Amino acid sequence: MTRFKKVSAALAACVLTAAVTVGGTMAYLSAVTDTKENKFTSSKGLTGEITETEWKYTDSAWSDYMPGDSTGKNPVISIDDKGVDAYVGMKVSCVDGEGKEISFENFQKDYATVSYNGETGTNAKWVKGDNDFYVYSEVVPANKATEPLFDQVTVNIGIVRAYTVTTGVETVTTYKTDENGNKIPSTKFVKEGDVVVFDEDTTVSLVGADGKVIKTILGQDASLPTFQINVTGYAIQKSGNENIYTAELRKLAGL
């Protein structure tokens, strides 16, 4: 075989070998590492509690109040010891003598006023927003508490009185006396279970279907109304963005 033929044969062998390599599986160096499981757990948390150490009625009801009486009531929000500082807010909800929710302002005008450290109104550290929602002006550290929103509730001297209709009367006529001593009547339809609210100097006549007066009630003899003042606390973790915590607290309260 000539030298030219030997070289041609060698080249053909190389081409054949390349063809086999292309048509088969290329063997690359490879490796698979271990999995690092970076699990995040925490013993920290955020739990708040609202307490009223000055409220002395264990059944949550003050059942024997009189106009002008006062009672201690000091709603405070405390944060637990899990190591998380927090922003806090408090929602005040009031219910009138007919069981309807009213504003805190109207509650104090008609039923009872609140005070703090002997001054009428709420603690200045609680900033009032709309919907009777208050936000504490300071961050509350873990294992610490706010100052109270207020610490005393005083029943108004001129609190409205009420009479619950217990018979099947047709109308109720309320007589108010004007500055000249004249009685001005106001009549409306009522039914059993309705509540008639009137001032202390008002006279109420319950009139039956036959037009006859069933009962006459003097204002001072009517029952003092039942009413409620409720407080609920909210807390969120302190974060770097201090511009949104009020909005987040309100969102937490459903406002």
C-alpha cells in the first residue's frame, strides 16, 4: 500500500469514529450536591390583651347605677413578652338605651362621660380618628402596656329615662311643659315591647284602643336606661415603615 493510500485509510477511520461519537451519547462530567434545608422557625410572636383593673363588676354589668354616679374603667392594652414591639389601637363602641349603636360623642352627651386623671375626656396619648378609633402615639415594647384610654365613667345627671311598654296599648302621648307652664302633647303609635324615652319633666300617658288612658307615668318614675360602652384592642408588629401603621391598624379593625 502506498503512503497516500495509508493516509486515506486513516482519515476514513477518523470519520467513522466521529460518526459513531455523534450518533451515541456524549459523556460529560457531572455531580449532584446535597440539599440544604433552610427551615425558618421562630419563638417570637405577638399577643395583645386588653384589661380594666379598675372595673369592679365581675359580671361585666353595673346594675344599680344612679344619675351622677361614677365607676372606675381603665382600658389598657398590654403586649406579651415574645420580644416583638407593636403599634396599638383601640375601638370604642357604644350602645344606647334602645340597643342601637351610637357614636362615642353622642353616648357621652346622653348617657355618661369619660375622664382621665380627673379631666373630662380621653388620655392625650391616644390619638382619635374617625369611627371612634384611637391609636396610641407611642410604640409599645414587648412585655409593656399602654396608659389607659380613660380611667373613669360618670353617669350624666340628666340621663334620659325610659319606659318599656308591657301592655297592648295603641298610642302613647308625651306631654312636655313649655316655658309658660302649658303642656304640649305628642302622640305616636306603640306596641308591646317598645321603649318610650323621655325627659325627667315629661308626663307620658298610655292610651288603649278604646281611647281610655291605661296608665300615666311621670318622668322621674320611669326606669333609668340600659346602655353599654365597649372597647376592643388591636396590635401590629413594629416595622421599618412607620407611615402605614395607622392604616394597617384600621384595616385590622375592619375600618
